[in-house]
Amino acid sequence: MMADDGSFGPSELGTKEYWDAVYEQEKINFKDNGDVGEIWFGEDCMERIVKWFREGSHGQVQTDNRILDIGCGNGALLVEMAKEGFTSLTGMDYSQPSVDLAVSIAKTENVNITYQRADILDEEDPIFSVDRFDICTDKGTYDAIGLSPEDATQKRRTYVNHVHRLLKDSGLLVITSCNWTKEELLEHFSSGFESVDEIRHPTFKFGGKTGTTTTSIVFKKKDSR
């Protein structure tokens, strides 16, 4: 259910406690059964994102670009990108069990990925003191922030500002959402970013209108705000 400002109501999916519990269980499942856990938005969605990177996005992407996955979860997206030859991959998540799981999976897959516990909303987090990134990816993290029980609207604004800090000038944000439409994402990121591409997902028709359950937009950081 949406609030009056167009945001979604609070949900347990917007809490750190929820994700800590989810990834603690997925750590156990991986240890016992080798199950890597849920692929957020599904494998088909992930493959379309990886394909966008693999094809070089008309010269916008290089395999040695510094790439940061915000809210990496089990790291599945980065594992697939490593298999495609990308060499400078970092995953961050505010859930330590998530990071632990991602590290274990990367070791099993024999891929070189850096993982660290970091909070995109904490302006004093050490992630902001490292060299900035060429590309940031987000597959569901902005959605989860929008479900926070505490001041979700302000947290979404903080997210936009902090991603801007993490990126080099003209750096790219590849964001995927199932909660927000293309038009809403364009509005949310209008300060400091411009849309330069879209990753297409399957569409459906309902009531005479065409829509999609998943939206992926590629934003470029404006050099000045």
C-alpha cells in the first residue's frame, strides 16, 4: 500500500533484522546443501543485466572498470560478471551474514571478488573513503530502503546523494526495481543524474495498457549538481 507521498508503506523487508535472519538461514543452507539461495528478481533478470555489461553498452563499459554492487546479497550478480571477465568487482551489504555467504560462494566458484560490510545510508561508513567507482549496480536495494519503517522518503534521498558520492564523474548507476516505474525512478534520480540507457525486461498487457514488473535504468552522474 502506498503512502500519501507516493512511497510504499513499511515492511519487514526494509529492516536489517529481516535480512540478517534471511542470510543466516541461507548460510546454513549453503553449508549443508550447496544452495546459494534466492536470486533477487530471478535468473532471467540477472542475465539481462549481465548481457548489458557483456556487450560493452556501446563503449560505456570496460572489463577493468571499478564496479560496486550496492546490497550485493549472496553476490550472484558479481559472480556472473566475474565469469564474463570483469576484474575489479566489489560487493557491499549492511548485513554481515550476507557478506559471509557471498564470500563463501565466491570461494566455491573460484572467482576474485571483494566483499565488505557497509551501509549505503551511513555517511561516515569507510566505503566513502576509498577510491570512487566507475559503475554502481543495485538490484532491489533501493526498493528495500523504500520499505523502511522509519522515514523511508528521507532515506531514499540519502541513498541518491550517497551513490552520487561513490561514483566518479560521469560514472554510471545501473539500478533495477520492481517497486518503482521508469517515470518514478527518473524523477527520484533527477538531481545529480541523467538517464542514458534502459535494460529491457518482458512486458505484459492489462486493461489495454502495456507494463512490466521490473524496471532497469542506467543513469550517468552529472559532473555538477
